[in-house]
Amino acid sequence: MTRTPGTRLLVVDDDATHREMLQTLLADWGYRTECAEDGETAVTLCRETPFDLILMDLRMGGMSGIGALREIRAYNPAIPILIMTAYSNVESAVEAIKSGAYDYLTKPLDFEELRLTLARALDHAALRDENAALKTTLAASFDPAGIIGQSPPMHQLMDMLASIAPSEATVLVTGESGTGKELIARAIHANSQRLHGPYVTVNCAALSEALLESELFGHEKGAFTGAERRREGRFQSADKGTIFLDEIGETSLAMQAKLLRAIQEREIQRVGSDQTLRVDVRIIAATNRDLWAEVEAGRFRQDLYYRLNVVTLHVPPLRERVEDIPLLAGHFLRRFTEKNGKPVKGFTPQAMDRLLKHGWPGNVRELENAVERAVVLLVGEYVSERELPQNIADGDEDMPCAVPRFNGMTLEEIERAAILDAMDASEGNKSEAARRLGITRKTLHAKLNRYADGEP
């Protein structure tokens, strides 16, 4: 370690001779050193002085080393503390480690071991502080770009966003329909080094294979019927910027092969041309499918999956971030009251209760539509249950896997109803249905096969 000027250590030992020897030795190594003869004094000094490390004897008169360790760490848990102990007290030293000591050294001290352990502990503390400072800087400079949420899953997502946005890494954004995957992609671009470059979006599910190829890579004049002039593709339009490939799981295997080359080599060819063009783009892809399950089913290329899956961001469904519903509902209410020129003040407690209890299979998009509908229909100043969609107001479909009324049904019938309901809510996507039910895809597949064979 390169010691910064003023690195300050505290030596705590009730043996005056040993204490003075250590103070002299540490001074020769370039450390500023203060001493304490007991645990009580050490605790008092640590409240007054920002020491970088403490070297403390385990057994002392009065407050023990472990007692002082616990009090100091309760006040300042970041400071590294090295415990000194005789060979016969190693068991107690292990207890000190469990109480938060960085390490322990046995007496008589091996000076070379002491020097290395000091350096390692100080390096560890410096790296921890550097990481904390970097995280604070990233968080302070990160623009959430319209992302709303204070729930733990969203805090975790935002921390990941702040870390990866400045990089050039390819990002795969996963999540159910309506969770806001494109908003995440825009936030990555807005906080990247490519901020001032173009941001280009392509919905891979909205176009046929032939049209998608032309849309992505462009075409030459006469390449196909209707190609009356050369056209630049979206990859070229995104040069020096970011391209967002939405619903990439919907592409054909043939298109995936062409995308693989573009992503791997950053090279494209216009339809009808043999010329290779270089493009400088950052790639963000999104899907509501389980791509690995698609790979296993032979519907998605494994090599493309690994190219896309450099960093994965999963956007949680709204039912897993219920505490964000009031924030999101309030945001949409302000937007649509301003748009429609209505003096709406808020939601009634009953209306907010229905919003909180609904399962939101359509996620944030469904909530946005529900609030817009309520504002349009509202006559008074507060949105009530009457203005909400009927299924929300009545409490229908509160949970995406809600079991139909099952009075008189057997346990097997209830299980079957829940599984079939989950398949409906997932639009036949077995991986998503299994995730909703909290079971493995293999288990779900076995149960569905059993139902297909007419078994209960």
C-alpha cells in the first residue's frame, strides 16, 4: 500500500513496554501513532479522533479488547481493528473476528506479518471507501429519465442502471409486457457516453421478416419490388449512438443469424448489396420471453443469446413493487389532469385501496390506462371506484393467478384451476406461468401433460 500522509493508527495495550515498542516501530514505518492503555480510553479517543486503524490487545485490565471492539464498531463500524493475543487465547480471538475485528495477530508479534497485515487492512478500507464514493458519485449523476419507484426492487434496478449506463456493454432488458423496458433502455442511453448520439428504436415483433431486414440494415434500389431508391437502415441511423431492439425474442432464426453478425462484428449489409458497412452502435435488446427457455426449445440461437446477455436487467412486474403504485398513480394523475384541463385533487381512499389490491397483469401500462380513463370520466375532484375500470373497481382479477371461486372444489381441482389461470394470464408462456406459480417449468410441463391425458 502507498501510505497517504497522516495515516493514523491507535495502539491499545495495557503493557507499557509493548505499547511503546509498537509506537516506535510503527513510526519508523511512516505511521502517525497514538496510544491507549485500556479499552475505556480507546473508546473515548475513537469518538474524538478519526483513526484509520486500531491495533488492540485482547486481554486488558478493565474493559477487554472484545468489549472495546464492540463499542467502537457500534460508533464507527468502518474502522478496521486488528486484535493481538497470546497463542493460548486464539479461541477468544476468533470470537473477536465474529464481533467484527478485521484480523488477529498472535504474540510475540512477527513484525513482517504485522507490516503486511496492516497494509492489507488499510488497502481493504481504502478500496471500500473508494467504492462507496464511486457509488455516491454515480447515484448523484444518474438521471432516472422518468423512471418512478422507491421499492427495494426498483432501488436495486436503479443501482444497476447507474453502474452499467456509462459502459459500452450490450444490455438485455427482460420483464413482462407493460413494465417499462423501453424506459429503461432510454435511461441507459441518456446516462451513457453516447448521450449526444442518436437513439433508435426497432420493434422486432411489428414487422415481417423481409421488412425487418430492410428496416434494420437498409436496402439497395431494386433489391425487391417497391424498392425504388436506396434506403439507410436503423443500424446506420444509430451510428455513434444506441439501437434498441425491442421484442427481440420474436425474431426468426434466419433473422437472428443476421443480427448475430451485426452485433458481433458491428458490420451490416444492405439488402441487395455485397458491400460490408461498419457501424458504431451500442445495442440494448428487450424481451418479455424467457430467452434461455427459447434456446432450449430451439427457437432462439444460443450464440446470439450469449452475445446479448452481457448484462441483464430484469424489470420487476408491478405486483412485486406494490409500494410504487401510489407514486405511479399520482404521476399519471398529474399528467392526465393537465392534459385534460381538469382540477383533480387525488384519489379517494377506497379508489387507492382498489389500485393497491389489483394484480396488474398489464403492469404499469395497465395502471396508466386506468388512471387516464378515470380522469376522462371524472366529474368531481377526487377519483373514486366509479371511475376505475370495472374489473379493478369490483376487485376482479386482483391477482394474475387468482383462483376462481372454489367452494366445494377439491385441492387437486383448485391446483388445476390455478395452473390453467396462470397459463391464460401468461398467454401460453410456460416459463412465465411457472414463475407466477412459484414452481419449475419442468413441474408445470408435467402437470399440463397430465391434464392433457385427462387426469385430474
